[in-house]
Amino acid sequence: MIPCGLQSSQQARLHEEKIDRRVLPILKKLKVKAAKGGFLDVPKEVADTYMLFLADSVSRRRCVAKLTSDSDMFAIMHYFANNGNMDEFLYTDQLPELSISLTTTTVVPAGLDDAPIEKIIQFRANSAEPRQAFRNTITNFAQELSQVADERHAQLLAADFADKLRQNSKQQASMMNQFGFADVPAMISVGLPTALTAWSTAVAAGKGFEPFFIGGSVLTGFVAAMADAAKSRRKDWKKTDTFYYFTLEGTFRDGDATQFRVPHYAKLLEEFMND
């Protein structure tokens, strides 16, 4: 199934040097104009799909997590992470495999726009260890969770993850205070495939496709059901496949309390696939 978000009547340019040699003859047949300066004029949905697939392939091969603040990019990350194994029935809660978004809260330094670059570089150098620990905590948990089918096991992993996250946040906050930065609530969501049975209670409670807490400041929300469990990548999914959706606009501080406005992940993909 080709998502509606990749369909367009517009044209776009692709440079031949960015096109795989095996794909180039196919795209040349789709071109609407002769190449000029090494560019092919092709339908925009073809160019968008190819470039996004290229980014996904490169990130897997080089073990680099993808990062975006664009909702359409976030949606297609799920699409490619599961090899397009989706159809228009994204909300089906009777299939065994799912793509979910795991959301955590963290802190980032406020005032970066106004801070001297020397101060930012020094902060980055001094925070290398907790920053790497934070990344490892997220990616290791995501990899472990993708292999889990039992709900009790998932709950134990989530509790351990939330505890490690709290410890890391305290260390990061302490370092920010030393540098005179303020704490700002932010969200990072990690996309991963998982088993429906790991969240059976949530589904039974009618929370399946709504974000819900799994421990501490950790939320999860289903993005889409897989169309065919036989084509699932879950069992061979690696932490290097992790991708992030990062947005400062998603949270805000109200007095001493942090309130969440979590993106409706399933709606993002629904609009992208079927709009």
C-alpha cells in the first residue's frame, strides 16, 4: 500500500548521483523531463518516497538513529521501520504485532539561543557521560521491549527503565545548574515494533491507541497494527534501528507541574496513510 501522504501531482528533482544504480533505470523511465545538470524531473511522490527510503536504509546500515520534528517524517519512519507492512486498518487491536511510540520526558538546557558558543561547547564536553548513558538507557530498553511478548515481563522492564531514567535526569539537572542553565521539559519518543500481548491490559481497558503511562514519566502509544505478523521485523529488530521524534512544543511547565500534550501518534499515521 502506498500512503496517501506520498501521492502528489507536483514534480520534484532528484540528482542522479543520489540514486542507486539499480534504481536509476526505473526512475529514468518515470521522468517527465530530460535530465539537466544531472537531475531527473520525476513525480514528487516518487522523489519523496525514494529519498526517505534512502535515509532509512543509510541509517540502518550505518547504525545511526533518525531524528525529526516533522509529523509526516515521524509517520513514515514507522512505515519504513516495518517494511511497509501496514494497510488502511491501522487501529485493529486483534493482530499480534504492533508499531508503538515510547515517550519519555527529559530535560534540555534553556537559553541555548543566547548562550555563548564557548559555554555550549564546554557543557557538551562535560555532559558526554550522562548524555551517552541517557541514549543507552533508551536504546537498550527499546531493543529489549521489542523482543517481549509477555505483559508482566514488559512491566518489569518498564519499571527498571523509568528508574534508570530518573537517575540520569537528576545527574543531567545537576550539571545544568552548575552551568547556569534552566531545566526545560521536553519529549523524546522512540519508535519500535512490539507484541500486542505485552500491552493486553491496556487494550482490554480501551487504551490501546491512546497514550498511557507504563511507569514514572514514561508513556507509550500504539501507532499502527501490522497487516501481517509473518512479515514482522520485531524478532530481528536491533537498538540501532531506533528513531526519535523530538518536540519542545509538546510539553510546557505550569508552575511546579509539568503537563503533557502527547501527540496522537495513531492519528499522525492515519492521516499520512489514508488522508
